[in-house]
Amino acid sequence: MLFYSLTIFLSAFLLFEVQPVIAKMILPWFGGSSAVWSTCMLFFQLVLLLGYAYAHWLNKLAPRRQAIAHISLLTVSRLRPFARRALMILRPSAVAMRARNPWVRTRRTLLGW
């Protein structure tokens, strides 16, 4: 039980450590408005909620099905070249800069579109 508690604490700590760093990094790209900061906070909170929903869904499955679900998710993630997308997050894309709404631009940058 202690192992699970430490794992959850570490993952939450890392998430909330990365969240403000990325938000501060992309804030000047989009004019430094409060909408950019709010969008970053909303994005990371939704990703956290999706992670909790995924864990809750997996908890209902048998261990063998959990392994199949994880392997399937990893396989799907490998189909899309995330390494290239991770580098694209360091600068706003042309598509994101063309969007007028800061929420749309920030979301596209965080997703690596």
C-alpha cells in the first residue's frame, strides 16, 4: 500500500511541477494573457482527470486484461511519432499562430499540433 501511495504522490508532484514550467514557457508566445495561463491549467487538469479515469477503468479489469490494455495503448502511441511532436511543443506552429482564439492556439501548442 505504501508503494502505491508513493507512486501517486510522485506522479502528482511531477505533473504539478511540469505544469507551471510549460505554462510559463509558452506564455510569452501568445501575448502573456490570462487566457493562455488558464488554458494551460485547464489542459493539465483535464489530462490528469483522463489519467484518473483510465486508472479507474483499468482497476475494474482482470490483471491479464490490464496488461493487454497497457500494451495496446503503448502500441497506439508508437504509431504516432511523439518524439517529433515533443520537439514541436518548444515553438508555436504556424497553424497555432494563425488561430485567433488564444485558447485554441494554446491547446494546439500543448497537444503538439
